[in-house]
Amino acid sequence: MDADRAEALKELSGLTEDPPPEVPAGDENLTTWNESPDLTGHAAPTFPPDDETDIAEELTEEGVEEADVDRRRAAKDEYRSDAS
């Protein structure tokens, strides 16, 4: 039973005797994680919306329209259940 506990502890602690994974050819000197993100790449440009509508206003209008459709559907369903 002590051998089982020792084996379980070994498995849970993550200590294994397996060799480390092989490094694919060409990746021996891979040091991406050591480089600062500021040293590579560039910031993507930002563009204003094509039209002059306010995004918040547009989303509000869509929400009002969806709420109106939902109220109409609910009223229609209520009317059908009362008629039955």
C-alpha cells in the first residue's frame, strides 16, 4: 500500500522520468518569449466609422426595435391563449 501511495504522490507532483519533448528543427534558438512586444510588430491603424452615425445611438435604436418586436409577439401569444 505504501508503494501505491508513493506512486500516486509521484504522479500528482508532476515529477516524471520522461525525457523533455523534442525541439523541432529550426526552433533550437527560438526566443520569442524573451523579446518585448514593443520590439516586434506595429500598432494597427484605427479608422473612424464610414458614416457619421453614433454607434451608441445605432445600438440603442436596434434595442428599441427588438423590444418592440418582443412586446408584439408576447401580446400576440397572450391574445391566442385568451381566445382558446
